[in-house]
Amino acid sequence: MDQSIQKKEHKTELMAQDQLRQYLTFCAGNENLAISILDVKEIIEMNTITDVPMTPDYIRGVINLRGNVVPVIDLSARLGRQSSEITKRSCIVLVQVEYKDDAQLLGMLVDAVDEILEIPEANIMPPPDFGADIRTDFIQSMGRVGDEFIILLNINRVLSIKELSQLKQVAEYDGGNTNKETSFAALN
């Protein structure tokens, strides 16, 4: 009887290894990145982002999403790269970032959304260890696609707890008090 249980466990383990996980791939700052498709709430086109004064450079501002104020971060700038240049392919990926019992809807400005990839479990590797001085906590894992790796982001760690509170303050900010808006003439 022990052997049959072991065979079933081994078969279940092999099936789990063959399972595919789906990831939304996108480009931010000339890097190919991805997040689990389960983390994506919506993808919207660029239109107008209202600038919010006295926020970090990686916070582009807020958008009006069906009457709700949603903070938008520039993912490229957040990851220490140059701010994203707005083009016709730029879009906002909406995700929900969670911490304890609180959840915050957040827009991530990306240069372009590429595709939904199915990556076998066997091709998903742990994040690299660069030592204590290099921050890799935002990396959930590395997905091997062909001969290349795609960084699979952990959206709940792309922003620290302190930064989440800053975003909450931005979301609560009355966007009607500012008249400085970023328009996107490049899209027309």
C-alpha cells in the first residue's frame, strides 16, 4: 500500500511540473518583464494622467478610472531606469497590490504590452542571489523562455510598505485641486 501511495504522489508531482503558468509580458525601460496573469485586473490605453505635486519621480500621477482615483507608477523609473517615454504603444496595466488586510488598485505605466506566455513550471527558476547589497525582493522568479530569461515580478514587493502608504495618500488626494495635467499629444 505504501508503494501505491508513493506512485500517486510521484505522478501528482510530475503533473505539477508539467503545468503551465500564464504570464503577461511587457516592456519597461528596454527590459522584458512579466507578471502572473492572475495579478492583472485590466489593461487600459494611455490618455491623461493628472500630476500630483510632491510625489516621488516614479509616481506619474493619478487617473480617473470610472470615477475612482488610481495612482499610476512609472515601472521603468521605479526599477531604477529612465522614466518611460510615452508612445502609441504605452499603456497602463492595472493590478491590485495587497498588504495584510489592505488592498490598493495601482496602475503601472509600461512601454508596451507584448503577449501572454505560458511558461512550464520546470522553466521557472528562483531569483538570483547577488548578495546583501543588491535588492532582488521584487523578483518573484525567473522564467526561462528559449535561451533567455524574463524577470517575473512580485507585484506586492515592487513597492515597499512605506511606498504603499505614499500611494494611498496619492489616491486620497483630491485631483480636482490641481490643474497640471500631462497630455499625450504623441498618441494622436
